[in-house]
Amino acid sequence: MADDISSFWGPVTSTKEWCEPNYVRSSYIAEFFNTISNVPCIILALIGLVNALRQRFEKRFSVLHMSNIILAIGSMIYHATLRQMQQQGDETPMVWEMLLYFYILYSPDWHYKSTMPTFLFLYGALFAIAHSQIRFDIGFMLHYALLCLLCIPRTYKYYIHTEDRSAKQIAKLYVATLLVGAVCWLCDRLFCKDISRWYFNPQGHALWHGLMGFNAYFANTFLMYCRAQQREWNPKIKHFLGFFPYVKIQKPKAQ
């Protein structure tokens, strides 16, 4: 919906637009709700980051939480400007983040410790170079979906080997937020013409952002629990402010 109304950032050059009128509430923010809806992801990732640092989890989890923050900031900049370069700055970190999830999921059982991070680093770098030169659209979405699907088998293995009910509940919340978020994303994408005629726009893509913030938080928490189990750190699920789950560990003194 390219409504070039007093645009501070110039004409829209991104290959994707969403079902929200441009520059309605500010000449500095193209899609207001799609921009601010990334704030919950940043807050939740900061909660996870503080917990990972405070309890000295492996650095991979601090990097994972920081990647969530970077991705949310990139999404904010993209939706605020709707420029092609900023779109790449949103989409490329999405792929990098999935490669990081892939590493966290599969590296514990990988016998050749240096080959996986090296391959994933090169893959991410080559994708970034290709994405900077070629405008992907459907190809990007299919590629991202494939990366997500590759993570499912190991995630399911962790789930069926987890006995703690609270940890399993977090995994179920992860699946629920993913499914509801996907429905919001699809409705916003496929039925925009109909939605635009409604008196009230439910802002499906903004809802997707908010739900994905919780989705990433639940995913990270579940993976931290599973990794703590592998390391025999006696993990327990606690709740911050009575709602936000986090992993409490007790490392052996030698660690």
C-alpha cells in the first residue's frame, strides 16, 4: 500500500509492503504499528540476555538473545522506512538467526566441532552477499521456511526426552505462538484488500511481530533448559514477575 504521504525517507523501494497505510501517523514512520510491535521482542530478549549472563550460560545463548534484539531493531528500521536496503537489513539477520538456532540444536551431537560453525558462517556470509545483489521475494520466504523445517526434528527430539512438565509447557507455548502468528501473517498478506475495507484493521503483521517476540523467548528458554539438562546443571523453571518463565540452574562447583 504505497501511500507516499509526506515521506521523510523518500519513495517506497522495498519489494514487500504490508496491510497498513503508509505515513498515516508520522512522516518519519511508514508503518507505525508494524514498527512499534517489535518492542516486545526487544524487551523479552533483554530479559533472556540478563538471565543468560547472570547465570553464566554458554555464550551461544547470549549471542542468541542479542541476535533477537538485532533482528527486532532491523525490522523496526525496515517498517519505518520501507526501503530496499533496510529490507535486506531485516531479512538477512532472519537467516543468520536460524543458522544460530541450527547450531544450538545440532552441535551437541556433532563429532567434528569446528566443521559446523565454519560451514554455517560461510553459508551466512554467502547468503548475505547474494541477498545484497539479488532481490529475493518468494525465494527468500521458501528458503527461510526450509531453515525452520530443518530445526523441527531435533526440537521434537528434545521435547519427547524432556520430563519436566513446566519445560514441556514452554515448548507448547512456542508452538502455539508460532501457529497463531502464522495465521495472522497469512491473513494480513492474503486478505489485505478485504481487510482494507473494514472499519478496523486488526494489524495482522504487527500481531505477528508481537507473537514472534514471545515465540523466540519461549524457544530460547526451552533450549536453555535442554542444554542445562545435557550439562547436568539441575535446571528448574522459575517465573519472573509471576509470568515470564526462565531457567534457574545450579552448576557443580567445578564449573
